[in-house]
Amino acid sequence: MSFSYTKKDKLKSKKMIERIFSEGQSVSAYPLRMVYLKLDPQLEHQHKAGVSVSKRHFKRAVDRNQIKRLMREAYRLNKAPFFNNTSSPFAFMILYIGKEIPDFNSVEIKTKQLLDKFSKKELSN
């Protein structure tokens, strides 16, 4: 798995996002929370991820977009060690639930913790 985050890797389907929130499980490492759903390996061949920031806590779109860029970059850099050995695809929605604008180092550390919790919980089964 490369360090890319291409269009194929992005979660864009509204039906899939609704399904993730209704049927999925979650792990969290404050200020990040990840809701995920295991996909059918015959239909999907890769992991799909999306990010979201609450409009309630960040009124300005500039702030929300900055946080989303940080989250996507941290996910892109840290996904390879966790998903190289998995054969079953997952769909993720990573949510920022904090109230302050973070810096990249803190987002990256929390993303690693989040992916580690996910791998211990789901990939070990």
C-alpha cells in the first residue's frame, strides 16, 4: 500500500456514509473518533476513508477545511503500516470532535493511536 490518498480511496457515497453511522462500530482517541464498517470483499477491494469536522464547533469554513486537510494528511501518512496485511476492506469516517484548532503533530499522534486501537480491536479478529 502506498502513501497516496487518491479518488478511489475517498469515501463519497452518501448511502455508504449513512450505513456506516447506522451499522458501524467506533473507536476514539480524543479529539478524533473513527466510525468504521467492514465491507464485502467481493464488492470492494480497498479501504475507503472520509473526514468530517463539526460545523457547530467551527463556524468558519476556513477552520473546518484546515482541520480536514490535517486529518487527511495524517491518515495518508499512517495508513500503510496498519492496512498492508489486511485482506478485507473497511470504510471509515474519521470525525474531529475537539473544540480547538489542532496542529499537525497532535493530529498525527492521535491518528496513530486511533489506527492502533482499530487494529487491536478489529484486525486481530
